[in-house]
Amino acid sequence: MSFLEYLQTDWQAVMNALLVHVQMSLLSTLFAVLIAVPAGILLTRHEKAAKIVLAVAGVVQTIPGLVMLGIGLLIFGLGMLPSVIVLIAYGVLPILQNTYTGIREVDRLYTEAARGIGMTNRQVLTKVELPIALPAIVAGIRLSVVYIISWATLAALIGAGGLGDLIWTGLSCYDTNMILAGAIPASLLAILAGFLIDLVQKAVTPRGMKTKKGEE
Amino acid sequence: MSDFINAVLEHLAVTAAGVVIAVLIGVAAGIFIARRPVFAAAVLSVADIIQTIPSLALMAMLMIVFGLGDLSVVIGLCLYSLLPVIRNTYTGITTIPPSIREAARGMGMSRPQSLLKVELPLAMPMILSGIRVAFVTALGTAVIGVLIGGGGLGNLVYRGIQALDWGMIIEGTVPIVLLSLLAQHFFNRLQHFKRRRKTNV
Amino acid sequence: MGGTYVVSLRNITKRYGASEAVNNINLEIRDGQFVVLVGTSGCGKTTTLKMINRLIEPTSGQILIAGKDIRTVNPVELRKNIGYVIQQVGLFPNMTILENVETVPKLLKWPKEKYRRKALELLEMAGLPSDVYAEKYPSELSGGQQQRIGVLRALAGDPPLVLMDEPFGALDPITRDSLQDEVKKLHKDLKKTFVFVTHDMSEAVKMADVIVFMDQGSIVQIAPPEEILEHPANDFVRSFIGMHTASDSNRLSVADVMRANPATVTRDRRTLECISLMNAKGIDSLIVTDENGALEGIITIEAIRRSGKPGATIDSLIQKPAGTVAVTGSAKEAFDTLTATQAEYLVVVDEGNRVAGIITRTGMVKSMAQALWGGDSQ
């Protein structure tokens, strides 16, 4: 049967998979942000620790997603929870790096001026450093979201379900329709998420601070 | 042991193939949109969208078209590597101070000469940075190739996961991490070398 | 604000390791005075200023503001009640002009109505209509306008004391002049106490009620401007006045009319670099020196365009300058040489043939006008 016919009959399975996938991704992203942003801020206050942490993060990021999931499997077993843990752990990294860099690159001029006119350290952070670093932080979040959605497809291999499941089963059975039923929604989901976050980034960049898209 | 070495070599070969093709296409595309900025937004967006697609999804879809095996993997890696290469080439060229290009033209250089002798060399550090990112990312992504019939270290990783065998997983991962770090080091040195030779204005 | 608001510095010393940036300073500032700390870089004037709002803590000594030892006051509270303006302005790029100006009153927890009104008032007073400027961002304003806002931001919380650290140093002379006038007027209208740091003697003379002349961490002389000009305490003060103010046209030297630090390159530089440098600076020739700064010749954009090869050094293209003059010579000498050689500029050299500066036709004219009719230094 054709792909469209397949969709018509099995759309429920696809919707379920999509839902699971979105849940996994959303949950992981949320926790990744909640952990990484404060951690990134903390690192900017502790130079030496920062160097070590970021170096380790750099190395960890070269470990392929599949491997991390495999390690998650071995430590925590099958299912969604181990996957989410791995996704969070991995998703923290780009946000951490970007938060740290974003804040460090705020010109010292502004933090000194802020301190000079009577702001407390916390006020300097919330009124000056974070707003200026926000576009960079959001860029980090965009990276993480895209990665997380991508790894979530792999997570099917360790029993997490989601759209990856459809792809994987499709691959095992040479069922093209199933593959597409998983691959296309996953792609669209990722593209949509990227697009939405780009909008968010535009929204949080004050008009007076529009910067160009830089190198990676 | 020889199996292991074969796996490593195959992994490297597949990664290198994908990245090299991406560099050839990507640098050309980057130069093109640097010359004709009207296309820049569109080209960069397309490359960006391609990169956003989850790797498993992309590989699986490629397999449907090109069949099982390394070919699909190479094409997939190539597609993923396009964005960093194109974007960095584009940025590298467009951020050259216009006074240098003017000087080159003023001296009587033709467009291709200006490109070859002046603009590309100056943009090289940034282009190399893009290639580095592409290569390191591709090393990791190539692991998934095993799922669509490709070879390389992904095989070890995958079997390790199925057999719940730490040893195999590590055996498959360590070379990738080492290769990534080596590549980063190598490219950094290359970039640094190029940057020092760049004239300081 | 009237009353007995006073700033007292008693035996203030600041040591960094073995060196003393500020050495046993004593200073009393009266309510409503405009005090200018002036001296060369490194004399301790900025360090002294920053000890008043505790951005730097003294190694020993005591500072009293309105009779209170500032060490007993929370530094953050202290700074909220002192206006602070710095050279690079430091307007927050993520905030609009209005938000920038409102920053301190907000920190002081004023009700919104009050701080909004105050900010708009200040904008009007500075001649920056709020309907145009309030919603703009600092990056959309010129340097002079930004610094105007910087001053307003410092005044918005209605502080009795305002500190200014070389606030106009980065601006062009015309903007600097008008901002100096504006600040003087603000001082007269608002009757606040100002402590102002500068290395420019004519700025000090123009702005101050009292000048505090500093050198190497100590105060050399405290006096109103006229007194310092007529009775400089020592030779150093005298020469400082001489170097940094318009001098008598009879005694105008080459050093007075030249532009120091001209753009120079060495002969191993390449043609493209030089073109780029000239384009960036908007000039059509560069002075060529050796590694010690001794004059070797000049290189013009014409020469490069005519016979330069890309990637080659400028070595073969160096020409002799049209004219040179010694730094110890008189301005008249330079003027005569300029007219005789019809050159666009003269290279100024010292006894070791090292390049000290250049004298351009326009520069010459400006200096002469200033010497004849006064005005601020170039």
C-alpha cells in the first residue's frame, strides 16, 4: 500500500509515537535548561572550575549519542526514564557552554558601570548580564532542542518509544511506510522546534543589540 | 584485532568521504552566496533545515532512496556537514574588510585572482573552523550508519548495546573520542598557523 | 540641596604591592564646589576618585561624606546616592535611553510616577525630546549623545555628589566643548558637588572652582584656576600648563603645532596591508621607519598603485619625504618650510632622527588660529 494509505489506517500509532516523542523532548529540554543555566552562571564566577568543566564537556560531546544511550541502558535499564536522563545530561552541555560564554562576553564596561551606579551583584546579573547574554543562551537552547529531538529518535533502541520506534521497526522489517511514518514527523518536529526557538531568539534580542549570526 | 582496525579505518573512510564531498560542495556554495548575497538567506536556511533533521530519520530516508550500505551513510554525512562549511565560508569571505578587496581590484587583479590570492587565504581560518566542526560531528554521527547497513565502529557499539557488553561499547567509542580530539587538535594547529600568516592590518 | 554636605579625604593612601598609587592625600571639598583633579596618567587622580565611591578601598586613611565615615556605609547604598560618569559611557545596550536614565531611581525604589517624570524632565532639559529619544537604544546614538545620557543617568537619582572620570576624553573637540558647557550649567542650576578627573589642563581651568593638581600620588597644589595659572607651585606644574594649554604665539614651538603619533610602518610591510591601513585612516601616505622609529622615508598610495605588486614589500617604493623639521624648532620655522616646499605635510624628527610627529597644513592653520584667538586645545 502507499504511504498515504498507511497513514490513513495507522495514524493512531503515529500520533501516539509523536506524543511520546514530544513529551520526552519537552521534559528533557526543560530540565536541561533548569540545570544548565544556573550552572553556567555559577561557572562564570569560578574561573578555574569553569575551565575544567568545559574541557570535560567538550570531550563528552564527542561521544556519539547512541553510545550515551547504550551507557544509559547499561546503568539504568530499558525504558523512557533512562533515555530522559541521558537526554538531559547531554542536552545540558550546549546550554552550559553558551550560558558561560554569553555571560563572559558581556563587556566588562557594562558590569563596571552597573556596579559603579549602585547595583548589587545580583542586580548586575539580572538587569545587565543576563539580558545581554540572553540571545546567546537561547542559541544554546536551540542547539540542545535539536539534539534532544534527534537523540530521542535513537532512544527507541533502548525501549523509550516515540517516533524512533517506528523508524526502527520499519528498518527491521523493510517496511518503507513505517520508516517514513517515523522519519517525516520527526523531521518536521525538529524543524518546527528550531523555527519556534528562532522566533523566541528574535523576541528576546533588544533592538539595540541585533548581532549577526556568527561562526560555530 | 584486525577486525577492530578495519572497523576504525572504515569509520574514518566513511567520515572523510562525506566531509570531503561536503567541503567541495560547501566551499563552492559559500563562495557563490558571498558573491551573490541575494541567495544567501535561502541557501543557509536550506542547509540549516537539513542539519536540523534527526540523524536517524535522515539516514533512514536516504536508505529508502539509495539502499542499504555505506553509500547512504556517506551521503547523509555529507548533507550534515554542509551547513558548517557553507556558513563559515560565507562568513569568512564577507567579513573581509572591503578595503582589501578594493586594493586588490585597484591593483588590477581579476575576480578569480582576487579570490584565490587574497580572499580565500584570508577566510581560511574560519573555513577550517567550519571543516573541523563538520568532521568532529560526522565522526559521531557515522555510528548510526550501522543501522542502515553501513560499517565502521557503529557495529561494535550496536552489538555492545544488544549484548549489554560494556567492553564492546567502550571499544567502539574510545577510537571515536580519540579521533575527534586528534582532529580538533590538528585543525586548531592548522587554523593557528594560517592566522599567523594572515597579514595584520 | 544646600547644607553642610562635605567630602573629606584624610591621610588617604593606596598601595598596590610595593608601589604607592596615592600617597597620604588630604582634601576637603565644600558643598556645591566643582573640584577638578588634574595631572598626567598614573598620578593617582582616578584612583582617588574611585575611593570616594568605594570602587577602590584605601590601604589606609579615612573618607568622610557628610560627616560619616564611608566604611560604615554599605557600598551599594553609598553608590546609589553618588552620581558616576565614566569615559566610555557604559550605557546598558539592552535598555532604552529612558530605561537607562531611570536605572538609579528604580534602584532607590522611587514610585514609578516619580522616576518617570524625573527622567522625562532630564531629557527635556538636555535638549533631547523624549518623543524622539526615549525609546531609542544607545547603539543608535552618537558618542556625544550617549555621554549626554550618561550624565543624565548619573543625575536622575538626585544625588548630592557627582563623580566624573575623564568623561569627555573620547569625544571630538567640538562635542567636548558643548558638553563641558552643559555640565557647567548643570552645576550652576542644580548646585550639586562635582568631583571631576581630567588630564587636560584647559578643561580643568574651564570647569573648576578649585583645581587639585596631582603628581605621582601626591597633591602638588590646590587652588582656583586663576591662581594656578599665575602662580604655579613648581616647574612641573608650570610645564604642564605650558604643554596642555594654548601658549603665547611668540613662543609657539614645533611640538605645540604638530600631531604626535602619526601612522607609521616598517619597510618589510606588504603593499596590500599598507593600502588597507591608509584606507582605514583616510590618508594617502604613510611614514616608513626602522625598528627604532628612525625616519626612512614615506610611502604613498600613488606609488603603490603605480608600481606595487601584491604580496611584495613596500621596500622598493619608499620615497624621501618632501620636508622634515626638528621637534625643537619653532612653529615659524615649520611654517616657512611648509610654504617653501609646497609639501602637504612635514615629518617632525628628534635629534636621533626618530619620528616625533607630523605637521599638516590644516593642523598648522588650526594651531595658529587658536594661538591668536584662543579656544580649546586641539
